[in-house]
Amino acid sequence: QVTLKESGPALVKPTQTLTLTCTFSGFSLSTSAMRVSWIRQPPGKALEWLARIDWDDDKFYSSSLKTRLTISKDTSKNQVVLTMTNMDPVDTATYYCARISVSGYSFDYWGQGTLVTVSS
Amino acid sequence: DIQMTQSPSSVSASVGDRVTISCRASQGISSWLAWYQQKPGKAPKLLIYAASSLQSGVPSRFSGSGSGTDFTLTISSLQPEDFATYYCQQASSFPYTFGQGTKLEIK
């Protein structure tokens, strides 16, 4: 059974760095073709893809946010970590991690999401 | 970046109706398209991948079609649990992008 769960601070101040952790089970990121992404959704708005990390440590980022994002993995802990620097109130959103399916580069399993509010 | 445009933005329908939602890509994406359903306060759920493949466990009243730039999600006979927001997503090239969503409401 595949599960993912996001964790991190619910509130961050403007200019601070956000660190989110995705802890998953039911698959291994050391297995060929396994990939995990981060996606966010501001309140009442659409989904926005942020980053992806692959089993072979390839990394891909949103073009508009790539200077602020870093994605990494700890295979031994079954975790993927996303850091976002210089947080702004417009970054207030629910942040999801999701596994990418082997068959079609779609997101087949999602975490429950974690709401991050940026406010002083 | 590839822009994904959904239409309509919202639609009202009744239980039993047939509903179609469209998604257009700003450039060709072959069949690298997925559809998701999202209910309030919940994570999105994968319905369709590779434009027309039904995800395991998803009812057969959901179907997807299209390739290139124009895609369609069809719900053949709406059930009460289908009222939600639907998103398309392209996986042809980075960055992955989503449509703005279509809210399906009860008439």
C-alpha cells in the first residue's frame, strides 16, 4: 500500500526558508523509475507543479521558482525534502507531495497536503 | 511553458446527465495528459492517464479522449459523488502544468 505524508511548519514569516518533508511508504526511491514531485495549491486556486526528483537523483524544477527551490531525497528514510527560500505571502498554499506513476508521468498517489501560511 | 486551458470553468448538471469537460494545450503534447478529481479539503485523485487510460479503481463512467492539443473528459452518467473540481495536467515537457480547473456543480 502506497502512502505519502507531508510535514513541516504551518506558519512561516516572510523572507524565511520553508522546509517540507514527504515521508512515504509502499515503494522505494532507490527502485528504477520511481519519482516523487511536490505540487502546491493556493486557497481557492489551481494546482501548481513545483519540483520532481527521480530514483537516479535527477531533479527538475518549476521555471518560475527554480531559483528558490531545492529538492532532495533520503532513500534510507523514505523521505523527500523540499526547501523554498525567501517565502512571501503569495506562497501561502497547501503543499502536496505525490508519486509519479511508472506508466504515464501522472501523479497516482498523493499525500493529504499541508497548509503553509506566510505571514508576519 | 505549455499552457493548459480548460472549458468550461464551471458547469451545472443533474444526476444522470452526461458531462464533457475540455482541455486544450498551447502546443502538442501527444497523449501525455492526465485528469484529476478534487473534492473540497482533499488531495486530487487520478482518474485518467495517458489521455484515455482509466486508472485502476475508477468507475467506467469516466472516460478520456484526445491527442495533440485537444482533450476531453466525459462522465457518462453523473452520480452524486462526482460533483467536484476537475483538472487536466500535461506531462509532455517540463515544467508540468495544470489547467485552471472545472467546477462541476449540482443543478
